[in-house]
Amino acid sequence: MPNKVFHPEIPTVMSELSIPGELITRLRAAQRIAVLTGAGISAESGVPTFREAQTGLWARYNPEELATPEAFQHDPKLVWEWYAWRQDRVRQAEPNAGHLALVDMERHIAEFTLITQNVDGLHRRAGSHQVLELHGNLFRAKCFNEDRPVESWPDSDDIPPRCPRCGGLLRPDVVWFGESLPEAALRAAEQAAAHADLFFSIGTSALVYPAANLPLAALKAGATVVEINPQPTPLSSYVTFSLNGASGVILPMLVAQTWGKQRIHNL
Ligand code: BJW
């Protein structure tokens, strides 16, 4: 019988129940890991992904059309209320097994960088320490005129509230289409991708740039790239390992099979 040869250039597609031994070996040897997460990692916490159909009052709106400076200028009340609704959903959610497995992974790796496109803050609530938020955070606000963070403002009936310094409209401190990403976070993410032994792309449709460039940059620099997603994405055919399934199932299995059973998290 010939030996089973592993071809890293051909993506290895796995079902939820089997993690390739070769991936476990590479994880155990890894010194530098970078992880990019998207909305899918919070799906099992009950937070809708960005592109899935919205529900209730918001079902008739297209999220890609609301997440723009033009939408805010056209109807600031509508956009502010959409974010207020999303804040409520996230407040009711808890980090899930996928977020917690990344907290465990961080403990085992000398240089671990968690890069997220999510604005929900669930990685920090789970206990991850080094989190680069590329698209901002739902729970912060800034002044639309001055582009400066605003931590508090007087109670009023205004929607959106007004900036206490200049009277301009407040907006969520997130990155909308056509806007620049926070420079320092993007630079750190690019560095981490360029130097990673292993790069994970988890729960993202890999459609939005410049975040979608990060796994490609890691591949180009010679990293093993692993995608975890129940659906194929434009990245899938390039990655080294494609793990098809929910991150809340696959990540805990991956961590347990690599480093043994982990501590029980108290949230
Ligand atoms: C599961 C799961 C489970 C489900 N387990 N998985 C180069 C080429 C083409 C265009 C551009 C380009 N460079 C820049 C652009 C323009 C634009 C862009 O990328 N457009 C594309 C749509 C084509 N980019 C920008 O404008 C960026 N700015 C910029 O580049 O500035 C410089 C510049 C300006 C002007 C011109 C040129 C350059 C800014 C992008 C900001 C994105 N902001 C948003 C909104 C944030 C606030 C908010 O949340 O409201 O960020 S858009 C939205 O998409 C959000 C997300 O972070 C981001 C990514 O979405 P994500 O996370 O992938 O979610 P989904 O819903 O798409 O996918 C979920 C996935 O989970 C799915 O695959 C599921 O299968 C999976 N899943 N359950 C694991 N249990």
C-alpha cells in the first residue's frame, strides 16, 4: 500500500467530526498564530450574522445599505435605532464555546493575535486579551462631525443624541463602507498575518476588504491557513484546511485534541 501523501496546496475538506492529524501536529508546533473572526463566530450566541436576513422591524432593510455614512446622513434616526436594536440583542447574548476555545488557544501560544471584524465585544467578554477590532465597537459612540470618541452625553429625547462639545450628531463608533479602518489595528493585523505559522479564518464570508486580504497575505507568506465555516467562501479553494461546520463545535474539538481537555469556564 502506498503511503498517504499530504498535499498542503490542495485544501483538505473535513466534516465536523474529524480534525486532520496533520493539522493537530502543526498546531502543537506553532509559535505564532493569528485568527480572523467574523459574524459567524457569534451566530451560536444568538447574534444574527451581518448578511443573514434581518428579522422583525428590520426585515425590509439591507444591512449593506444601512452601514454607510450616506445612510446616516440621509436618515440618522433610522441608522441610530438599527444599532440600538443590535446593541440590545448583543446585551442579551453570552459568549459561546467557539469564543471560549479561542481564550484557551491564546494560553498555549507564545504569540497569539485575535483579529475580529465583529463589533459585538464578545471576544473580550469571553476573556480574550489581545483583540484587534478592525471594524470598531457597537458600544462606543463618536461625533459624526469631529470624528472623535464621545463617552457620555446629557440625557435628552434627541435620536441620535448630540455631541456635548460641538452639538453635532453622535454615531456608533464602527467602520462603515468607504471609511478607513483604525490604522494601528490594521497595521498590527497585517503584521500578525505576515508572521503567523498558522492563520485561522473563522465565521467570515471573506467578502469585505481589507480584512479579506489577511488570510491571503498569510498564505503568501507561507502560513498554514485554516478556514472554519459551514458554507464555502471565496477563500475556501485557497486554504490549506477547510473545516466545514459551526465554530462552536469545531474550535473546542480542535483545542481539546491538540492540548487536552481545557478548564471549565465560569462566565
Ligand atoms: C458560521 C456560523 C457558525 C454562520 N460558525 N461560521 C477591494 C476590492 C473590492 C472592494 C473594496 C476593496 N477594498 C475596499 C473595498 C470597499 C469595501 C469592501 O470591501 N466592499 C466589499 C463588499 C466588496 N471596503 C471598505 O469600504 C472598507 N474600507 C476601506 O477599504 O477603506 C479604504 C477605502 C475606502 C474607499 C474606497 C477604497 C478603499 C471598510 C469596510 C467596513 C465594513 N464594515 C462592516 C459594518 C461594521 C458595522 C456593523 O456591523 O454594522 O463590517 S460591513 C460588515 O461586513 C461588517 C462585518 O464585520 C463585515 C464582514 O462580514 P462577516 O463578518 O464576514 O459576516 P457575514 O454575515 O458576511 O458572514 C458570516 C459568515 O459566518 C458566513 O460565511 C456564514 O456561513 C458563517 N457562519 N454560522 C462558523 N456557527
